[in-house]
Amino acid sequence: MRLSLYRLFDLLHGTWFVLLVLVLSRAAISADKAGSPPLKTKSDAPAATAGGVYEFRTKHDPNGIGKFYMGREIAHVMGFIAADWLERPEREDEEKLTTLVAALDLKPGQIVADVGAGSGVISFLIADEVGPEGKVLCVDVQQKMLDLITRKIREGKIENVDTVLGTPKSPGLKAGTVDLILMVDVYHEFEFPYEMLRELSAALKPGGRIAFVEYRLEDPEVPIKLVHKMTEVQVKREAGLPELGLRWKETIGDLPRQHLILFEKAAATP
Ligand SMILES: C[S@@+](CC[C@H](N)C(=O)[O-])C[C@H]1O[C@@H](n2cnc3c(N)ncnc32)[C@H](O)[C@@H]1O
């Protein structure tokens, strides 16, 4: 017995045993890799310049959702309960909505998507500009906001305004169909700004425009919570990602509280 144990020990040190151990350990590593999610590479890490990469922080502004995109915090979505605030009579004085709509230079017959339409205050101003041959598509993620719009459509017998229920990642618009996308005090609330911008850009006709209307973060006098304001530089950084195919066209800065930042989708090449 003593001799056979000694012999076994001797055998275990043999070359064949070393090879066996190597083969078994390699098989175990491959099995583990097959069952695990892919390891994060450096390019998966949050980066200031990359689109579609979100960061989550536990310390953040209470008016934000703790999710950050390209360095800024995303704001909470304004609930249906605050719809009255959108309809406040002093809004025209404070924000000059009629000046804003005039600055969009709309033409009769155009198709406009008012994304994040809320209760539709601006949608119906636009409907007058595009006329009976045109159309306003009111997109929102809250059905209760769209219900308010539907009621106004019925009461006013308005035929050129429709509602579209979007999702946080998609506005639900058909590709290549829209002349202008308007977002008034909305973009900073998008939970998935990158995914939304990709779809919004795809929804534009060649040469179509996308308008960001955001409270000016550069101006401390604008009485709005910080995460509900954006700088022009930040909007340009996010909308200017090359894969979105949008080119900055102009910024109109003469509204009392907001800037109107317009981008254009490249026209189709002949
Ligand atoms: C502050 S309100 C502005 C409403 C309207 N644009 C106005 O100025 O009267 C923002 C609206 O954006 C909507 N919203 C937020 N995220 C959205 C998304 N991903 N897609 C569509 N609408 C969204 C909200 O439900 C809310 O009705």
C-alpha cells in the first residue's frame, strides 16, 4: 500500500497530469464566459463625447432623475396635474408664444410634429399657420395630455390636428414624413434623449428642421429650476452628434426666457 501511494504521487507529477489540469481549467474558463454578460469595455464607460451613454449618480438635483447625459442631468417629466400651468394667461407675456411661432416661418401645407405637446397650447397656434392642407401631429407620452388635446379638437371641430401617443424612446412618427419637429420646454425631460433624437431625425423629410425651445441656462434671471434649463452649447453638443445627421442652422435669441435653436437635416442628394 505504501509503495502504491508513493507510485501514484509519482504519477501525478507526470507530464500527462499537468496537461490534464491545463485542459480542464481552460474548459472551465470558457464555460464561465459563455454564461456571463459581455465584459464592459472602455468604450462602454460614460464619456463626455459619446452619444447614447447614460450615467447614474446618487447625489443629484432633486428636480432631476439622477440620470445624466453628456454631462447634464435629465429632469423629471412634468406631470399631467400641472397642465394648467401651461395654459396660464400670463404665458403669452412671459414667453411670447406668438413671436415664437412666427419665428418658425411655417408655410401652409407643412406637416409639423409638436413633440411633448402637453395640453396643445402651441399645437393649435401652429395649426393656424399650416392651414387646412397641413397637419399638426401632437406627440406626448402622457395619454391624459393627449385627451385634453382631443377634447379641444372635438370642441373646435379642428381637422388638421392629430394626436400620437409616444413612448420614452420613440415618438412613433413615420420616417421621412415631417417638415418641422418642435419641442417647447420638452427635450430636457426626455429619459432617452439619444434614442429620441435618432428617431426624430429619421422622421424628418430631407431638408426638414428640428426646433429646440429651452429656457436659457446662461441667464440666471430666468425663473425656472436648473435642470429644466439648457445652455445653447449643450443643445448643440447633443444634437450635433454626427450620426444624427443634423446641422445647426440658426439660434433665435430674442424671446424673453427661451432660446429657439434650429437644426436642419441634410437635403437628399440628387
Ligand atoms: C413642460 S411640458 C411642455 C408642453 C408643451 N410643449 C408646452 O410648451 O405647452 C413637457 C411635455 O413633454 C412630454 N414628454 C416628456 N418626455 C416625452 C417623450 N419622450 N416623448 C414625448 N413627450 C414627452 C411630457 O409628457 C409633457 O407633456
